[in-house]
Amino acid sequence: MDEDDFYDDDEQYYGGPYVIVEKRDAGIGPLLIGLAVGAGLALLLAPQSGDQTRQGIVRRARRAQEAAQDLVEDVSGVVADKFNDVRASVEERIEATLGSVDDKKRRVSNAYHAGRAAAREARGELEQRIAESKAAYKDS
């Protein structure tokens, strides 16, 4: 191929031969087919008898089950510990909030009672002044 092969009759460059690449999602099908073929070949080419192979599969399945159970127990323990920690923290915050509310309630109650006592005292003084004013008015 020489350089003239990339030009058309009007002497315009068209870039040469094109390469078209198609992209498709393979999906899960080829994976499953590959797994099935691999498992079949493994069984055909296995150096053990069928009984030994089945026993090995059962052993591996038990180990996988035990590992899964251990994982579940570990995760359950971690979740339970975290839940207990969060619960304790929430309980502490609730107790602190209730203590603060009780303290503010006591302060409001004390202020209310002090205000009532001051009002009674002011009323007594006012009544005494009125009585004195009335007596002074009667005397004059």
C-alpha cells in the first residue's frame, strides 16, 4: 500500500482502511458456561475416583459452611456490640437530658415561689401604706 491508496478521486484524504470495533456486554451467560465446562473438565480429568471426589466435595462444602457460620457469628457479635454501645450512649444522653430538665424545673419552681413571696410582701406593704394613708386622711 502506498500513500495514494488513502486518497479518493477528488484527491481528498479519507484516512485509509477503517477498523470497526463493536463493544457488547457479555453478560452472565459466558461466565456460567465457563464454570460448567471447567467443572466438567475437572471431574473428567480428576486423578481420584468418583467416591473420593464426592467425599472431597462434601469436605469442602462442610468447611465452607463452617467458615460461613463463623463469619455470621463474628458479624453478629460485632453488630451486637455496636448496638449495645449505641444503646448505652443514648441512655446516657437521655439521663443527662432528664437531669438537665429536672434542674431547670427546680429553678423555675424556686423562681415562681420567690416571685409569689415577693408579690405577697409587696401587697402587704401596699395594704399597710393604704391603711396609713386612710388613717392620715381621717385624722386631718
